[in-house]
Amino acid sequence: MGCGSSIDVQDNKTTLLLNQASTAITDNDSIYLMKTDTKCPSLETEEIRYFVRILRANCLNFLTTTLMNHFIFYSLSDEVIMGIINKMFYCCLHSNTTLYPKECVASCFFILERGNLQYEGCPLQKGSTIGELSLLLRLEKQKNVKAIDDCFFWGLDKSTFLNSLDYIMAKQYLQNKQFITGQSFYQFLTPMQQDGLAQNIIVTKYRPNAIIAQEGERADSFIVIKSGQAAVYKGTKFIRYLQPRDCFGENSLQTTTKRNATIQAVSEVQCLVLTREKVKQILGNDVKKQLQFAVIRQILKQLKTPSLEIEKLLPSFRFHHYNNEIFDINELHDYLVIVVEGTMRSEDQMYHKGDLVSDVYDDQQFYCTGTLAKLDKVKLELEDYVIEDSTYEFKRVRPQFAELNNQKLIANSSYGTLYKVEYKNEKYVLRKISRDIISQWNLEKQIKQERKILEIINNPFVANFHQYYSDEQHIYFLQDYIKGKNLGDYLHDNGLLDKEKAQFLISQMILLLETFSNLSIISREFKPNNFIIDKNGYIYLIDFKTSKQAYRTHTIIGNPHYMAPEIIEGKGYTTFSDVWSVGVCLYEFLCGGVPFGEDQDDPYKVYEDILNYQIKYPQFYRDQVGKNLMNQLMSLNVYQRVGSSFDELKAHKWFNIFWDQLQHKQLKLNPKKQDSNLKRLNVEQKSSLQFL
């Protein structure tokens, strides 16, 4: 169908019918669209563009107010709100027609501008919004939304809506992180902890003379002035002004206190608020201890202590509190001493938070006010450590297409064709995808994202990418050829795995996840069927079709049984969602089946089971440490799935493996060998097992 347009004047409202097959907004022929981005160069188009600009200007206050009060867009700046409004189109739904005439996937977010519209028989008011939850959750079964008379809407198409959402989250995250970076408690945290805090900052706005904090009230949040000016009062006495980047309430993150002053907005003020509950969610319930550990990590890194060993040493530190008391410098002979709170001073020397106490002479006398962390130096003997070098490099080849020999068909699917090829006596896989399929399924963006990810990944547990080719009919990906078996088939044939095998496999997934996290890659592909296992027990991720490089995204995609709850809830998710999937895989290895929706095929039933969140373990599985690890990986608290870093996760008591040797594939496992105690617990039997 070609590009065409026609003007239809109704009740002084102009609507433009766009017939553009390649940029269709909806399948409903009763909706007339008025957009300003049509590619038809005509006078009508210019007139429509002018009309929509006038119409948008007249509706600006209405649209701004609606978006500012919306649960998704409420925290946006005026500038971002205006940018979204400029991307909106105007449309009409004729009387006695439904917005979704058949069961279909929602493709737009709508704001009702005027008209009599009913939702499941109930009238909707001007400013009502429609479709946002359907877009977030990708619902296929739409509710009955019917126009009683002609109804007019402002709308965003699906792509613009989701892109706006991702942009909003990314911009807020970067701004918030920039403002909080200079705070003392923040600078010692691991990058993963810093990211978690930055993602959970709340933006609040105050009008002139509004009270931001009241003297004597309970303090449970840390507040940074982002813009504007505020005044500090003690009683009625003015103390000073607060400017952008000034803050108050840091102590309230560790313990319950009361505000010791009143903070009042002088001008319009925007604040960044971090609540104690969010900090506890990210760092753990004992916030004070975690902040002390953060200081210790920094010092041990400066001492070149291997990162994995740092996590093992942390529980061995002892904390001693001083109230302007003399510190016995003889302790320095036997202990490593770090100032984690307060100060330690002599006549000519001062140590602050984050300092390693050293270069102290026997005739010096030090007074300490605060907390010192001490570690017996015997435990710091580095020669006892395995100094890990996790660097992995593979040699990428770049053959010309004509240099690929002995092409043999491996598999055929609707998405593409796989061939085994040879280059200089080495075997590779050539994946061929038709350009017609790419166009038909709108895969251009997905293909571009997949290629970008494959080019930056450097990890031993993927089918490494070597070269990209294209011609008029097809595109091609050249990757490593992995001789082995699909991991899903391997599990089906072998049933339950013993701890040794499960640990070997899941450790590789964690090392791969660590690489993905460092690159901000959200995989959504961590399930057994997407891995190949070779004869030595090493696994390789072979599917990257749904992978995405983003710090946060909202698209609901993936296998329902391995999907984290935050994906289903549509609130946005990060690489932590893949950690959940690895937890599901570990459960499947050790317990048989998946922990949620095992007997369900309906995705919505599986989603319901996941959101109900009840992890049950079979009676035969009694390893409490293993259960603890699975509960951690599948925690509803996304920040506790890994902890402060992947090194903390790898230091979990369940693991008994040399991570560096595993990274370099210096360990071997016989995947065919099976624990005799597990042979009777095969896939068919597990369904009759009782669960605890």
C-alpha cells in the first residue's frame, strides 16, 4: 500500500488518515491519525503539520499536567516532558467503535483529550490514559474500550513510548549518580552498590517557603540539594544557606535519628532523596557494617589483595570503638589497622576515615575518636593466596567470505540457516539470515544490537564471534563451532546433577554473567537450551537474539519459566534479572524441573506462580548451604542476588572451585559420570516427589 492522505473535517476537528503499511500505528481502521512525521511531501501535509502545532500549543497545559501526574512520567523535568509531547500524534476514534476491535497486542499509549469513552462499561474522564500497562506487559488480551461518540486522543506509538521510558531512566540515573558521587559514604562502595543506590534515588520538588525537613521529626533519609536554594534554621535562628550539592541526613542512613534543624526552601528546590529502607535493601540490613566493609575493601585493593580473597577476609576483621582514647601503637606490629569511622591523631599526624594506619613511631601518642578495623597480619600472608588473573583473550579471525570452505548444513529454521564451514583447518559456524525475514519481522534493530554485543564480548563461555558478511539477499555471522550437546538435552538425558557437576556448570554461568554485567548487557537468554556442553563439561552460550546493551530496560521478553519477577511487573530491570535465571538453572540442576510453573504451559499461569513466590525444595535435597545460595540468586530483592560484587557471590560457602583455573579452562569434568545416588531420581520420577 502506498503513502496517501485525505482530509476529513468533523466538528471543527481535522484528522488525517495515514495509509502507511511500513509505519502502521494500529490495526483499527476506525482510528484516524494526525501525525507530523508523514513522508508525503504535499500541501496537505504542511497544512496538517501547522494545524497539529497549533493544536498541540492549545493543549500544552493539559498534556503537561496529565504527564506530570502520571505514575511513569511524574518525575520528569519540563524539558523532557516537552520532548515527549512533541513526539505525540493526534487521532480520533469514531463513535460506536472499539479501540481494540479484536484481541491484539497494544501498540500505543493514549491520553483522552475529549469524547465519551467507556472502559468495560465505565466512563473515562478527560485526561485518562490507556495502554501503558499493556505496552509494558505485552498483554495480548485487551479490555473492551468503546467510543460512545467521536473521541479524540493524543498518543505515543509503542517504540517511542518504550524508548522514552528507557531514556528517562538512563538520564535520571546518570544525573543522580553525578550528584551523589562526591558524598563520603558513597565513594567507598563497589560500583555495583553505587549503581544500585543511584537507581533508587527519589526526586522531590518544593515550592518557595515549603518545609523540606522539620527539626525534631524522625530522620530516615539522606537528602542532596539538586537545584535551588534552601535555608537552615535552628529553632527560629538562621544558620546558613544550602546550595546545589549540599546535603544533610547521612547519619540517618545507618540508624534512626531526629532532624536537628529545619530546612526550608528559599526558591523552588529540587532534591535527591535516598531513604534508609532503600539503602538497607541494596547494602543489607546492617548498613553500618556494610559501609565499614566498603572502606576496608578500598584499603585491601590498594595493598594488591586479590579481590576474591578480600571477600573471604572481611568476616575476620574486628571492630574497636574509641571515644577520645589512647591507641596502643604496639598493636601495629601484629595487626593491620584501618580507620573506618572518625579520626586518629597525634601532635603532628592525623588519620581520617579510609586511611591505613602506618608510619607510626614508638614515641608517638595517638588519640582515637571513632572506629578502627583490625586484622591479624598472619591472615594477610599473600603467598597463601592464589593470585588470580582473569584476563581472557581469544584470537578473532577475519576470513574473506570466499575463503570459507566445505560448507555443510547443520540446521534450518524460520529465523535462519546454520552451516558448518572451515577456514585454515579450523571449524566455524556460519549463520545465514534472509533480508526478507529481517524486513518482514522488523528485526533490523535486533540484528544491529546482536552484532554489537557479539563484537564486544570477550569470554570463554560463549560461541565467539569472528566476522560479519552481507550481500543483497542475506547477512551472515561467523562464530566458533562448538562440538557438543545442547545442555537442555543433556539434563533431560541425565536427570539430576550432583553438586560437583552443578557447581562446575553454574560457576561458568556466573563468570559469564560477570562479563555481561561489566558491559551492561542484559541477556534474557540464560536457560539450558541456549547452551552447548562439550566433552569436558564446559558450556557455551550460543543465542544472543534477545540480548540488549542497556543499564535498564522495560521490554517483557524471555522464557516465562526463567523470567525474574521485576520483568513481569513491568517496572524496569537490569542485569540482575539474569542472576535470577541462573538461580532457576541451579534449581533445575539439583532439584529437577523449575521452581515456578513447572506444570504450567500458559505464560500467565507461570507469571502468577513467580509473583506468588514460594520456593519449595524436594525432600531429598537437604543441603542448607545450597538452598541458601538458590534463595539468594532468586531473591525478590534484586540487589541481594549478587551482593556488593560478583566476588562476594563467588566467595559463597557453597562454592569450592578455583575460579581462575575455571576461567582459563584448566579444570576438567567428566559430564558423563553420574553419582550413583542420583541415578534413581530421573526426570520421570521427580514429579512424584514430595516437596518441603
